[in-house]
Amino acid sequence: MPAQPQTKALIGYSFLIGFANDHVFDAKELITLEALARAQGQVDGSQVLALRALLDRLEALNLPMSIRLEIDQFREINNI
């Protein structure tokens, strides 16, 4: 199944801003990711898969505890 435009936007944003930019993922970027995911209402299945892969990768990084907590909350709210 081809990725939907919103899923492609999530993947592109996460790579360009979250990783390639400064190799740091901060609260503002997480908020933007959530806004992209919810642009059409509910987060759909392909977005969940893309977000799960991204968040799994983020959790492997040395992130501040505040960002880790926000990621946990983001996962819980969006069933990721």
C-alpha cells in the first residue's frame, strides 16, 4: 500500500528537521509532528507505523527526560 501524503510528510519532516537538521529532537518538533499526524483528524494506520518507527529511533538517542516523557505521552494519546 503506497504511503499517503500525510505519512510522507511525517517521514520527511522527521528526517529533515528531527535528524538531519541538528541531530536533536525537541519539544517543538514533537508538537509539529503531532500536528502533521492529526491534520486530517485521527492518526491513521500508516501514520502510526511511521511514527512508531520514528519514535523507536528517537528513544535510542540520548534525549532529555522531558522529551522522553513527552514521547511517552504522545505514544499513549495516539496509540503508538
